[in-house]
Amino acid sequence: MNPHPALFDQIRARVEREMLDLPDPDRIPLFYEPIYFINRLKGKKIRPLLTVLSGLAVGGTIERVLKPATAIELLHNFSLVHDDIMDNDDTRRGQPTVHVKWDLGTAILAGDGLLGLAYRKLLQSPGEFIERIAKLFTDAMLEICEGQALDKTYESAATISEDKYLEMIGKKTACLISLACEIGAIVGGGEEKDIQNLASFGYKIGMGFQIQDDLLDIFADEQTLGKRVGSDMAMNKKTIVSIRLKAIAPEFDFRNAGMKELREILHEEGIVTQIQLMAEKYFSEAETYLSRLNQNNYTGYLKDLAVYLLKRDK
């Protein structure tokens, strides 16, 4: 399912062109080739879609929000390159990760370069908003790093509370999706109440999105997902799945269990249904914030995108 494919594909295509508007890769191949590689990987481009649609929903134009939307996706790619290193993942979107295709040092350098390029795009936004959005962007970048640090810290913990898990995914995932909507609304010229409602809409979407991701790590088709299924469990990641399972079946050795056995116990104990309902609640709360805006075609597209994300399989 791809809602409004013509409009969404148009936005994705324009963002992709912006992402490849970079120095010649032959100039310094070791630096630029991995950056071109990660920027060419096909993805859903959810974050820049949310940025652009949020800007359009408050009366802005694609031209005004395109640069910050691209900056958001470059920041996302920066986080993915470094996350893949920390998690020792071999594939991303069905392709080898940068540190596997090149090496560890090159991947670190590429991630650093993506962050610099993200700021370069952000600073090409309409001038009257740059100071505000640059502060938000910087705060979010640090928060994402905090979330990743918590994620890594919790790997060595026997267990963590759901509150700590929710704090972690709020920083690691929801923060950036909230930023995408907030910056789109700011640069689109939205009123303050609309900006805050869209930021909250994005945050709730992000929370539901990550909770879904935790479930997809167990139940998705590996080819569809584009990366190894079960990697979170293998690394002792504290996901909503592992937290709920440990609470209900503390003796179950989920790290050494086969995927078939793991899936069976999650269904038998009702954990799958619990987590699906939890994600749905966040998406429903997101719609509440969206309903507070003056309704138009673009708020409708945002709602459709939220429904698409709720029903996704990768």
C-alpha cells in the first residue's frame, strides 16, 4: 500500500535529487563514494515526506520546505551509518552496510560527512527561520545520540522497565520524526499552535513506529525487511518484545531460541496482540493532534500516511 503514490513519489524524487546534489565523488573517493552509496539506497523517505506534508498542511510550498526535508533525511542516514557500526549489522535496505562494503574507519568518516552535509542543507532553508530550526535540529541530533547511548547501555542490563524503554525510543526514534513535522510546520509558516500539534503528531507516530519495528524484527520477512530478522534479540536489545516476554516467561531463553519457537510463545502469551494494540494507541493519539489543525488535502495526506505506517510490513 502506498497512499497517493503520484504526490509521494514526486516528493521522494525531489528529496533524492537534493540528497545527491553533492561534490563530485571522484574528488575524494574514500569520503564521497560511501556517502553517495548510502544516499542512493531506496527507502520509504518517511521523515522528509512528513516534513514536506507538514509544511504544505499549514500553507507552505514544497520549494520552501525541500531543503530542511533533505537535511532531516541526511541526519537520519548519519544515524543509520553509525547505528549499523555499533550494532554490527551486515545489511541495510537489502544492501551491505557501509562498514561492511568499505571498512570501519571509512564508515565513521561517511557518517560524519552526512552530518556536515545535513547542516549545509539546513542552512539553505528560508533565512528567517534558520536560527530557530538550527537549534531544534542540533538538540534533536544530541537527543538521538543519547537514545543510542541508552540503547547500548541497556544491552548489558538484565532487564529494564517499560518507562526506561519508552524514554529510550522517544530519544532514538520519535524525536527525529517529531522534528521532521515541527520543522516542516515552522518553515511552512504555520501558527504556533499548529507547529506544536504537528510536533506532537510526529512524536506519537515515532513512538508507534518504533514499537512496530520491535515486532517486525521478529515477524517480518527478511527479504522484505532488508536486514537480518532477530538481530535485536541476538544482541540482547531491550525491546518492547523482550521486556514483555521476560515479564511473562522469565525462564524462557529467548536469545538461544529458534525463531519458530520464539514466534509461537509470543502468540501463545498474547504478547503480539498487546504490542499491536500499544502501537495502534500511539497512532490514534497522533490522529488526535492532527485533528486540531484546520483540515485540508494535506492533513488528509498526513492521516493517510499514518495509516500506511500502521499497516506496514517492513
